[in-house]
Amino acid sequence: MQQASSEMFKKLMDAQRLCAFILGMIFLFVGIAGFIPGFMGLPGDAPVTGVVVPRLISPDGYGHLFGIFPTNFVHNGFHIMVGLLGIAAATSFSGSLIYNQGFAISYIAIALLGILPITNTTFGLMPIYGNNVWFNLITGIVAAYFGFVKPAELAKMQTPNA
């Protein structure tokens, strides 16, 4: 019984660290790609002139990453920071658990804010509307699964039946 419990904990540790690492790599890649002009463009249905830029404090670098994700330089920098934190957090179980939990709460909240038309930017700093909403929601749900659901399943299995 003790060995099975130990094996399950090891799998949980590996899953936590892998989740944090993969999320970190994805967000690091997306952040860096946002600074490369070849990956940035206007949405497919935007007119050649008169593109409407949302009210951003810093519209520098505004465009659509891969033609689908609205972003700007602040957003790209934030993605790089989140990515580096994920990679660093993946070096330990506790760090990756905290990262996954914090990521889940933050990104699900950001996705919910992105649904509301009045809050389509993060305090005027970054665009969070359109395809950003589903991307943030999906990554937040993945982090929530590994940060909250998997540890709860392990705890439930380790609790002796009364």
C-alpha cells in the first residue's frame, strides 16, 4: 500500500512539473513570436487602412499574432515572463504546484474578463478579447486540472476509509 501511494505521488510530481514546463514553453514561444514581425499581422477581415486599435495605454506593437491572437508589446512581454516563471517553477514539485494553481486562477479570470465587452483589455495594457479568450480559458483549465484536481484525487486515495 505504501509503495503504491509513493508511486502515485511520484506520478503527480512528474505531471505537475511537466504541466508547468509545457505551459511555460508555450507562453515563452508565444511571447517571443509576438516580437517577430513575420508572425504578426492584421486579422483576416480587417481593412487595409483604418484598423481599429482598442484603447490601449501602449498600442506599440499592436497586431494579431499568427493573424488570430490580438496582442501588443506589453502582452508579449507578459507572456515571456509567464513562460520563464513556468520553466523555473518546473524545477520543483512545490513550485510547479503553486505555478499551476496561480496560473489557473489568473487565466480563467482573464478569460472571464475577456468575455465582457467593457473589459476587453487588461486595465488598458493588453488586449484580451477574441481568440485570446478561448486560449486563456483552455490553458487555465489545463492548469486547474493539474493544480487542483490531480492533487485532490491523490489526497482522496490516501485518506483511509472510515
